[in-house]
Amino acid sequence: MSILQHLSTDFDVRIRERGEEYFDQRRVSLGETRAGYIRAIVRGTGRYRVEIRWRPEEPLPMEFRCGCPYFEDWGVCKHIWATLRAAEKIGVLPHVTNGNGNSHAAVIEDEEDDDWHDEEQFEQRGDAALTRPPPTSRPNRPRWQRALDQVRDQMHHGGQSVGVAWPENRRIVYVIDLEATEAEGLLAVELMTQDLLPAGRVDRLKPLRLSRASLPALPDARDAELVQMLIGANRGGVVDDYLEMDHRFLVPEASAERILRQMIATDRCRLRPSSKSQSLITLTWDDSPPWEFTLRLVRDPREELFWLRGEFRRGEDRLDVSESAAVLRGGLMIRDGVAQRYDDGGAFDLVQLVRGEKEIFVPEAQASALLSDLFSLPRLPKLELPDGMNLQETRVVPRPRLVVYRPPAFANRLVADLVFDYGGTMVPSVPSHPAKYDAAGSRLIWRDREAEATAVNLLIAIGLKFVSRESGGEDRWRIQSAKLGRVVSTLVAAGWVVEAEGKIYRRGGKFNVRVASGIDWFELQGGIEFGEQTATLPQLLAAIRSGDRMVQLGDGSFGVLPEEWLQQYGLLAAMGQIDGEHIKFARKQLGLLDALLATLPDATWDESFATLRAELAQFTGVQPIDAPEGFVGTLRPYQRDGLGWIAFLRRFGFGGCLADDMGLGKTIQVLAMLQQRKRDGVGKPSLVVVPRSLIFNWLSEAQKFTPDLRVIDHSGAQRSIPADKFAGYDIVLSTYGTVRRDAAELREVPFDYVILDEAQAIKNNQSESAKSVRLLKADHRLALSGTPVQNHLGELWSLFEFLNPGLLGSAAAFRTISGSGNIELGGRETLARVLRPFILRRTKQQVATDLPEKLEQTLVCELDREQRRLYNELREHFRVSLLDAVDRDGIGKNRMQILEALLRLRQAACHPGLIDKSRIDEPSAKLDALVPQLEEVIDEDHKVLVFSQFTSFLSILRKKLDARGVVYEYLDGKTADRQKRVRRFQNDPECKLFLISLKAGGLGLNLTAAEYVFLLDPWWNPAVEQQAIDRTHRIGQTRQVFAYR
């Protein structure tokens, strides 16, 4: 039985298989071999040193060592098995007759004495070294123990090989191992020492075993630098991981020239031609220009074949590649004891091929195939062709071609291949070989790397992602379906050809549109030209609604909708109704069509539409209107503009949304308009729908500014007259809840105006409130809201379906084109242009010059039934008890009781929970009015202060704000870090609300970031309230302040 059969039981079958592969691939380089000892280098992911030891008289168990990580964990590895196979092949393994049934392998441990590791001493002792007993074999120890053992040995042995004193007669010799250098293509260096003996004699060379700690002991600075360079460059070389650095190094190509030059400069660089050579050659350096590697194709007419040969050229000199002793990667070669430079054109593998094969013959019939393969290589040196074989070399600017398709395994995914069209010859973008050989035309097409790189960069810039690269194939890119239109438009505009599944993509061109007028509608006709094909507007609209970015044309090709068209016109087109080959728009959508046609210089229209458009164009702006007779008060300039804007809407039959910032008097402008309608003798009532908390505020404002208007409160249980009796009133005030309940009755009443205050209440077009108000009949419609859009643009559809039914098309179409409100920038700009006449918004900053520095207003809140009942019971209780006490003891003795009664009544007016904590979750008229106001101010990006003398009232408010996710700060008399909270409110853009107890915040605070102040309850002393307002209206405040009580 062979020794490998015995050992095979210690090696897993997979390890043996991988070891066999390494052996077959000739990765094993045997070094020293003698009885009882084998040393080898095995090339794997790195270069690993393998040692095998045994006693000749008793070969088993054998002891192994390898520098690979796998061996450290398991004690065996593929490198050892490959070495055993190589040793077996040359007959250096011992034979055994029987095995003992135990493990035949052991690990060479690091604890052995120095002689075991000192290769030079071991060689000098020869076979005598084998007479000592081998180290005791021990089971594999844990990796962490072996690692610490290695550290211990390095600390113990470091520096002993050189010592602190370097003999004066000793020098370092750098030996180039020519066989290893040729085999690896890299510079193989051995560090040796040589002692100079008397009478001019020299001792034999010995390996220099250095530890890193001993480098400073080298006397020659050149040697210290070179050794350090070799260590640094030897990342992939052979390093003894046990005690000391190995004396052999494999130098990477990037460092080879510099290290070789410096070694030669010491005059101690030698060349060992072969492992059997007894003498070394002194190496010199040739600093002449580098040789140039050239491939030659030589015709042999007798044999009807070609020979592919390689040679180095320098000027008139010629050198066959096989004449060099060693050719290294990175442009170095060694010939006749001289190191020289050469340029392989980046094709070192070709140099190795022609050196290894000497000559390669190719039959004449396969010459074209040879040229095609050569020119398909990523890098090709200079090529010399025989006489008579002439190639027409061409250089043209390539035209990129992107082929888009759906891979079979991923039908919902778009990918693309990139090729380049060089004058009719298609060249895949990968591999990036320098030229393309066209055998049919005997042409050599040189590739334009710069143009190709520009094309690839463009794909990356427009969002394509490179997903795979197949050898010899084409680049594959992934395209998001939603971006396909923009991708194709960009590429076609850049001169590319784009193809999908055999069909050509066409870029949209001229947009032809004509408008025809009907009785109560407009008809949009036309389409987009795609070359000789045309896509009709209904085709485009259908594509948009389905989310496509392309339409199929009559010839089977695809028309890609231009991105700019989608942004500018897609929103408008989706607002119409498809009618055969046309799109219809309601007459109310005149402004919509006008905005569309403004961007189409080639559009045409009939005379009727031209007349309407001209009338609309004559409108040069809102003309201010003075306050009507009977209005008590003075309108500010921007409010007079508001009256003019409402009159403009009325003239054209449009509804509109007055979206001024809170505090700018939207209610006053509406009351002034309604006063004018009364003066004009309209004779119809107007319905004003408001949140329940604002009913009394409207009643109060109407009484103050328009006392001539007859106003009725038609809300809740106070609805005193039926709807058919409204004719006797100018204003009917109602709530959204009442309108929902009385929708069937109210829809029969013809109103002059239906006006929605806080119109964001109908933002959900499916809500009962939105459906109810759309049923109402009115000659004119108006909405008031400082925040017409709170969450997304889709809310606009519900608002404008009330104001101007049909203006924005169907809800489904608008939802599709707006993507739940996420309309692209171009679409938003178009939508803004369409809606601009119908929305009037002025911010505080825009009308600052029209405003006083400080405006104060009282908001009237009506208690609901339950809160009023509690208030009345409390009032009656105190009235009875206090009257009896005063009659009995006089006012002086009951002063505190009177003050307590007033305090409790004020608390009851604020919130029932201030009187009875069990009622903390009940509604409050003040909070019902306050919270929507706060939300509106915050949505308008303003900052606001809220004061109350009752901290318990502020606590109830905080609970409501927390439930809504509102960010705020809080301060009362117990707050310790007052300035920290003030700084946050002043500087944090996310914190727009500050709740402050009236007493704690009355003095010492500078809160100029706020523009709005709400006083939830009156204080005994009005001066304290004024001090609270002055927290924001003081030096440093550059904006107007609005204060509400």
C-alpha cells in the first residue's frame, strides 16, 4: 500500500480533489527534497510554503506545515495534498507496509527548537539532524492558542538572526532566480549573505533570515531601504509566518523596475540562470529606450499557411521574443545578464503566448478568423501583416444604438443593450477592444473611445443602471418604465437610434391643434407628428390615463410622448372628454384652453373662440372697487382689489377662492360684496356656510360692518323658518352639518351666492359635506380658505368642482394625471396658470404697507347647549347665594365670594373641565373655534402665541394638539428652562406654536418670531393682556401683529 493511500484517510475527499486540481495545474514548485524532508511553494490565492517531515525509519505519522488559513484551523489542506502528489511523482515519498489505524498526519508545531526552523543550520547538519527524536505530535490546538504561540515566538526570537552587531566582512547579495522569474512573470529575488574571507576569497552564499525588528542593524542604508521595499512590495510573495521573514520575495510589477535598478546599483545583484547553476552572473542595467513588442504574421507559401511570431524592436535592431532569458510583467526583461525595458502595448499575455509556443501556424483559409480574433482582444500591440494582405483602416464617429426589450424571465422589466454603428458595422460596447475587423470589406475600423465613453456617461446621467456584463456580449442596462419617455426623448435628440423589440421609437415633433366652438362646448382637434405618422389627441389622452409614455403608431412603431409635452399639456388634455377623434371642453373651461393655446404658436381656432379669447385677453387686471354705500368702515387697498376680483369672476360666470392669510379680512370683503349686491337690487338671498364655531362671529361682523343686511341664523335647533321663506333675508348663515341634513330642502332654493367659509372642509370630494354643497343652486359661488390645499393637489378638484363644475375634468382623470397630488413640476406650473384667475391669495408680507403695525380683533364664540346649560346653572347658583349674603352682610364682607363666582363663571365659559375634571373630554366653544384657527395659521407658515391665565385650560389644549401631532412649546410659572424654550420657538422653523400662561409670560420675554397672538380668556387688568400682546409687538418685530381675544 502506498503512503498516499495511508494518508488519504486524514484528508477530506473535497480537499483531495482540490489538491489534485492544483497538482494537475502544475501549481507546485518543489524546493529542497531529501530523506525525511520536503519543502515546496504552492500557488493558490497566494503563495504558500509547505513543509513535510518524517523519520526515515518510521515514516508515519508525517508532520505537515502550511501557511494558509485553512491549515491553521484543520491541520490539513489542499496545498499539502498537492505537494504530496508532486513528491510522489518524482519518487521522493517513502513506502510503508502497514498502517497502525491511527491518524497518519500531525501538525508541525511552533514550539520546536530553533534548529528546526533554521534552514541553514539544518542543511549544514544534514542527515545527522534526523537522528534526534522528532517533536511529539499533539492534537490540533485551538487557533487562538496557536496565534498567541506565534506572537510569543516572534517576541522571543525577533532579531536573533542578525543580532545587534553586523560583521564587517559580511555583505548582502541580491540573487535573481531566473527560473522562478520566468515561471511567474514577476521578479523573484532571494536575499543572501556572503562573508569576505582573507586573500580575496569569499564564502558561499547563505540565506539571509531577517526579522522586522533586526532591520535597523543593517550597516548599509541602501540595503536597509531595499529590504524594506521588498517587504512592502511582497504582499503576494512568500513570507514565513512563524518566526522570521523568508529570504525570498516575489516583486509586483509596479515596484519591479525601481527595486531592480537599486539592486543593480549596489553592484551586488546576481543572476542565477537555473537551479542547477553553480555560478552566478552579475546583472547590469541597460538604460536605452525600451524595446517595442511587435506581432508579425509571416506567410509561408510552400505550406499555404501563416506563422504568428513575436519580436522586440528598437530602432533597426530586432530581437526574437524567445531570445530573452526572462520577460516580466510591467515591461522588464533580462537577456545576457542585462536588464532592459520593453513596451508590450498592454498585451503581456500575448508575449507569453508567443514565447511559450515559439511559433503559431494558421492555415491561409483561417487568416480572416485570426485577424478577427486578434482585433477583438482588449489590447493589441503593433501588428505587421505580410505583403499583399492590405487592410483599409477607417475612423468614423459612431452613432450609438440602444436596443430596448423585455427579458423572457422578467416580462415586466425593461432592459437595453448598447451597440455602436460604425458606418453600417455594429460594434458591441463590450468587449472594449481597440478595433473591429470587417472581413467582408477587408476593413479595420478603429473605435472612437472618447465618443463611446460620452455615450455611456449619457446613459448614466439620465438614470439608466448597468446591471450585467457578459463576455463577448453587449452592455445591459436597466430602464425604469416611468422614465422611458424621457430616456428616449433625450437619446433621440442626441442623435441616437432607439429600437424596441424590432420596432423603432420615434420622437414627437410638431403639435397640431385646432379649436372649434359649439353651443356650450369647445372641441380640440389634432395630434402630434412622429415623422410621417400622427397620433391623435384621444390616443394621447388614453395613453396618459393608462400611465403609458408611448403610443403605437400606424406603421407599428412607437411614438414616445415628449416629456415637456406631458408636463405642459398632459394635465390639460386629461381635463377634457374624449369624443371620437376629438376632445371636448365645457365653455367654463375657456381659461383652461387659453392657457393651453398660449404655449402653441401654431394652433388655430374658429371665429367664435377667437372672440371669446379676445374678450378674456382684454382683461388687464382687477380694477379696485370702493366700499358700497351702507358699509360701515373703511376698506384697505388690497380689500378694494378683492372686491374688484370678485366682480371679475361674476362677469365671466366663474367661481373663485379667496385665500388671503388669516387676519387680512376675508369676512369683511365678502360682507362688502354682499352689501353691494343688496344695493344692486339682486333680490335673492345668499347662503354662507361656516363651521359651527364661526356662526356668532359672522353675526357679530355683519352687525358691525353691514347693519342694513338682513341676516338669519339657520343652524342647529335655531332654524326658525323653512327654506322657502329665505327670500326676506339678504344672508342665510348655516353650518356644514345643517347643510348636510337639509340638503334636499336647500337644493330647491335659488341663491345669489353660495359662500363656503373654511372651505377646506370639503377637501374630500367623497364626503357628505362636499356632495351636499355641490347640490346647491346659485348664480355665483365663492370659497374662503387660507389653506385651500392642506395635503395634496388632489384636494383642489373637490374645491373647484364646487366652484366651477367640470373645470378640472372628472375626478378619476384628475387623480390619474396628478398621481394623488404628485404632479410634476411642469404640470404644477400649468395647473397654477390655469387656476390663477380663480384663486386670489395675498400674504401679510405682500400687503404689509396697507396694514397697521398691530391689529386687534374679538372672536365671538357661542356655547353649545350642554356647555351653556352648565354655565347657566352655575350662574344661577352664585346669583342666589350671593344675593342672600349681600342682603345679609353687605358687599364688603362678600368681596372674595363675588370674585370667586366671577372666576368660576369665566372657567365655565372656557371649558367644563375647569369646573369638573371628569368633564375634561367634553367639547368647548373656545377650543372648537381656536384649533382650526391655529391650524390655518401654522399651515400658512406663521408663528403664533396662545395665552391663558388657566394652566389647566392650556393642559386640555395640549392634549388636543398632541392628538393632531402639532409641534409646540409650553411655558408656565413652574418652567425652569425658560430661555431654552424661548430660543427654540424663536429659531426652530418646525416649532410654530407657543402656549404660555398669562402670568408667566406677561413680562421678560422677547418673542418677535410670532405674528399672531390668541388670548383665550380676559384678565382682570387689561394692561396685563396688553403686555402679553407686546411680547411679540416690540422692538425687533418687522412684521404686523394680529391679536385675537
